[in-house]
Amino acid sequence: MTTLNEPRSPTRIPFPTVDEIARHCHQSTEPETVHIEVHLPGPINPERLRTAFTEALHHHPRILMREAPGPWYRRRYEWELTTTPDIEPVTFPPPTRDALKQARTRSLDHTPPLTASPPIRLEAVTHPHGTALILTVNHTALDGPACLRILATAAELYGGKDNTPTAPPTRPPDTPDLPENTPSTWTPPARVAPGTPTLAPTPGGNGLLLTELPVPHRPRNSPYTVNDQLMVTTALMIAHWNREHGEHPRPMRITMPVDDRPRGTDMPIGNGTRLVEVTFAPDELTTAPDHHMAELLHRTATRTRALKALPRPQLGHGATLLTTPVVPVAWRATLTRGLRKAAAPWTSTTLLSNIGRIPYTLDFGDPAGRAHAVWFSAPARMPRGLTVTTASTAGKLHVALRWSRTLLGPADGAHLRDLFEHYLHTTEQTEEHPK
């Protein structure tokens, strides 16, 4: 029995399915970090930012957590909630010429540990054009949208400006069936062809390229969305890349996170997205006249709407079964890693994560100002080896290409960026063509 003088045991929460699978498959050579980069036009006060961010963590206490220790025979990993941070999560690197580049590299290569609360890190980097806030998230613990919610709370506490999220676009609910000509998901999909990987001085890990593009135009009342245009762009980019590298055409499968959470202060913090897979047949991705583009956008829109409407566990029924606590978690970890390796040929070609229009102003007040660019990047572990993450802020599309250094190098990333920009432009339709 606990007396009034004894400290209360910390609150513990079993790892959800997504967290457990990520924990099982951790690899130090390819860290599972989510990188978020927010650019402000002006300088920021270090102590005010540190105070505001720490207070924001207390507004969302689910993020103040660490992995609880336990015996080898335990049946679950557990999160242990803490009342205060174990470590200082906010740092201010010296404003050297390469400070921003080095902060990005740390975000890709150094994962915040799960053993210290909170499993996120915020670096405020001063550069000639203002301030860059670099957030690094351990993806075992939470995802990008959840961390952005915490930063929006910090911005409101720092600058006193309203950061209430804007309402998402309203679309009529529908539950279309998948088209009959949708390629099967049981066929091993295309892989991204190897380029010129980085062999030295830092083998392994991820490379990153950030770019800013215009949000693609689409006709008024189009049945497809910007997300569908980005999906088609990504598929055409990889198909073009693979043709250049002599790969035999294969069906392409692109993983797409779907996030149905509210964006207010009551947003559930953690890994809240579910994954669906959009497929393309090889003949859909050959170079085609403009009117074929309209058909491809229509088919893609039908597929994505049907997949979003389909009720499905976050990682599918197989992952739910794997995390059922009927045997020790260490045994399940061994099984999960073995199955992941065996299923590598069936892993999707790439991941496209479209955050969409950033719903918060991220206004830190004078003189720091309001965010004019926000980039996200998702982990690019092999066998995918390439991810595309997009978000729009201030009327611009911010695109992050992230790749495994064992697959691609910086020149490859630059070429893929050029292909992405080209095909994004080809999705812009000034008029509807008959199907």
C-alpha cells in the first residue's frame, strides 16, 4: 500500500502498435527520425523560446515520456510519463556559416533517445535571413503533425498571437469502390534504381534536399486534389528515373499516410497516421500526351478517395496481430525483424507524405515573425531508400526529398528534384479533357 509520504509511481502506457513495430525495427545505421524545419524572418529570444517550448510540452503532457525499463520477459514495451523533461530539449548552436547545414545533418543522423523525456529536440539556428527552427523527432514516439501541434502551442505562448488551426477543406463524403483496373498489391513493386551512393566519409544514414515550388494549379471544381497531383508527380518521377537507369517496368506502389486527427489543442499526440498504398500499372506511367494526364489524375483521385474511406488499422491487420501481447515482447521483436526482412521485396516503392496546407500561422510575434517556409522529411530506410514529403505555407509548396546514402548521392537527389518539378508542372491542367 502506498502512503501519503511515498512518491507515486509514474503513469505507464503500453506502446501502441505503430510504436512497437518501430521499436522492433530500430537500426542505428539508418535512424528513424522525422525532421521538421521552420523558417522565421527575424531573430528569436533564446530564453523566451526555451520557456515557451517547455510550457508547450506541459500543455501536451503525452509528449513528456520515456521508455520504461522492464525485464526481458515482459509482454509489452511501456511509455513512462514524466512531470518534467529529463533533458533540456531546446539548444542554440553557435551562428557559424555552416550552422544550418550541420543542424540538418544532426536531425538525420542523431535520434533523440527513447530513454530520456521528451524524445524530441529543438535547435534554433540563426542565419543571415532570420531563424530556422529544426525539430528532430524520434519516430518511434510520435510523428510530424503531432510535433508541429506542439510547436504551434509554443509559438502562441512565445508571441501571444492566435495560432488556432484553420478549418480543413470541406469535401462531400463519399465511399467510392476501387476501380476494377487497379493493379494488385500482391505483386512485388518497382524499386528505386540505385544511383551513385555516398560511400565516404559517412556511409549509411540519409541525405536530404529541400526545395520550394509553386503550388500546382488545377481547374476549379476538379475531382482530383493537389495530393493526387503530387501522387502522380512522384510516380512519374520514379518511373522516369528507373527508365534512365535501365530498369524493367514494374507496377509501382506508393505508401501514403492518412491523418484524420483534429488539429486543435486536443489533438492526440503520438503516431496517429494510418498507411494506405496507391498502386500504378507500368503502362500508366509511360510518357503520354496531355490528355492522358487528365485520365491518370482522375483514376488516381478515385483510388485515393476509396483507400482513405476504407476502415483499416494503422499498419494493417498483420501488424496488429504481431503486437498482440501473448508472448514476451523480445520474442515478438525477433519475429517482426525476420518478417520485415522476408517481406522486403513487397515493400512499397516509396512513401509520399503530403502534410498539406500548414493549418497554423506559426506566428512568433515581433521581431521573429511568422513562418514563411515549413519543411518535413520522413525517414528513408532501405529497401525504399527514398521518401517525398510536402507541405504548403504562404502559397508555396515546400518539398523534401530524403534518401538512403546506400542508394543515392547528392547529385542523384538534385536530378530527382528536377524531375519532380518537371512532372509537377505537367499535372497542371488548364482545361478538362474528355475521358
